[in-house]
Amino acid sequence: MWLNQLKIAVSQKDMDLLGSLLADIPNLTDKEELDSAIVLLAQAKEIIQELQNETAASMKQIKKNLEFLKSTETTQPHRLDVKS
């Protein structure tokens, strides 16, 4: 059952399901199940790294956009500025 759920989580890239499955890894004894689990966990690791890289790239782009927006802001005089 756990292995089938892991297959579904990996194929659908379902991070919530994957997280809950990783929190409760059963003790697998069958060699075939162990081999399948190892392959699926390796795929899950690749998916997580890919999502981390995408998130990092998005964060960098947001930071650049914010810096650009801040650089194009015009400063408005304060109400008590007597020089204006």
C-alpha cells in the first residue's frame, strides 16, 4: 500500500502526499519492494531538487523585480518640507 502511494506521489509530483509518506516509511522486507522504493525515492529526490531550483529562480526574479520597482519610484516631498 505504501509503495503504491509512493508511486502515485512521484508520478503526480504531489509534495503533500510525498511528505506524509516520507514521515512514515514502513519497514520493507521484500527485495523487490526495497528495490522499487529505492528507485522511487531517488526520483522523489530529483523532483524535490528541481522544485527547489525553480523556487530559488523565482525568488531571484522577484528580488530583481522589487529592486527595479524601488529604483523607479519617485520620491514625494514631505508635507513639512519647507524647501519645496
